[in-house]
Amino acid sequence: MSSRKEIKLTKELAKRLQSKFPDSRIYANKCPSRAKRIKEAWNDNFNEVCPPLQPEIDLIFLDTLSENNPTLRAVEIKYFERKRERVSQSFYKGIEQSLALLQWGFDSVALWQLFDESISVSEIKNYGCRTWFYVQGVLGLPLDFTPIRLVPRENGLGFQVVQSDWRNYFSPIWLNDIDSPGFNIRWRNDNPLAHEQLRRERFRDMLANPDTRPLFERMFSEVDMKRNFLLSWLPEQERNLGI
């Protein structure tokens, strides 16, 4: 369950990003699994009761510039603060929720860690290096990762993206404010479950095996159903950004 502070920060971040990227529709703290329609669709498609789904999705980016090929992306948010002289959560927090988001058929999924101003840049770098190395270097997971430093300002809270070569603990870092003109979001990892071509490339051996092919085809059907549901459900939401 997200903390109140985490939810508040997610909504504020969504507002800033929506203002910066007006061509995309950005939603915060959405719970598609609560919709009755998705449970009915699951039953209609698979003739069984819908299993537990992701309870809440922190940020969703919907780009419909191409009507025939809309883009869906998701971000899992984790907030870190200092408690009793230590960082409040372990470096790997949020990875499990990010992995679950892949099954919704998003084109890309990212994990963003938000660090309170009480946490030093060196501590953020240590967490970022560990998380990047674990997600990308060790496991090779199809997830993007970004640490963000929260900084107080006269006109409100600032969000600074901490950038570095995460493969090297000793590399220099630089801070890129999301409100700066040059800031952009780079989606580097495609979801291998999202599209047929990616599936053929990633799961070629499993799909060629008659024993495993039905299992993978069933999973892909579930992913397609959830993605199609999101594409019809999100525009119907009356209150953008979850406010």
C-alpha cells in the first residue's frame, strides 16, 4: 500500500510531466483492477474467475498521436526518506511491482525512486548503482530505472533526475531538473510481452516447443486483453491525473 506522502508526490510529479508533455495523457494512481468490466472480460475470454491483478498503477503515459498504434507506458514510484539515521527502504523496493506491470501489456515499464532532501547525493548514487546493477547488469530485466532527488524551492518542490553511468560506482553524476527545457524521458527497454514481434524474438524456443507453446499463448492472450482494456478504460476516466 502506498504511503500518503508517496501518493502526494506521485500526483505532483504527474502534474509537472503533464504540463511538460501536453501531447501525452498522464494518469496517476489508477486502479484498473477495481473495474467490474475487466473481471467480466476475463470471464468472457477465459471462462474463469479473474485472479488478483495489480492493485494500483502509479503513473500511466498514454500517447495517441497514432490512432492505429497508441503507446502505453507505466512507472512504479517508490519514495525513500530518512528514518532513525537510515534510508527508510531497501534499494530493491519496487522491482516486484514493476515486473507485475509488464503483464498489462505496457510498451515500456520503469521504476522511479524518489529520494527525500534529507538523503545525500552519494547515498542516492549508491542506491541507484545497486538497483541498476541488479535490474540490468545481473538479471537483465526489461525495466527502465531512474532515481530522482527531491529539493525544496520557494515556489514548491523540485524534482532532479540523478544521472550517471550506473555500471561504474566511481563515475561522475549530474542532476537534470524535470522542469528544465532540455529534460526528456528516455524509454530504453521494450516490454517483450507487449507485441507479437518482440514475443517471437524473446520466446522463440518456448513457442517452438509443443509442450510450452500453449502456456505462452495463454499468457499473451491475457496480456492482450488487459492492454486492450486499458486503451478503452483510460480515456473514460473523468479525473485526469487521479485528482
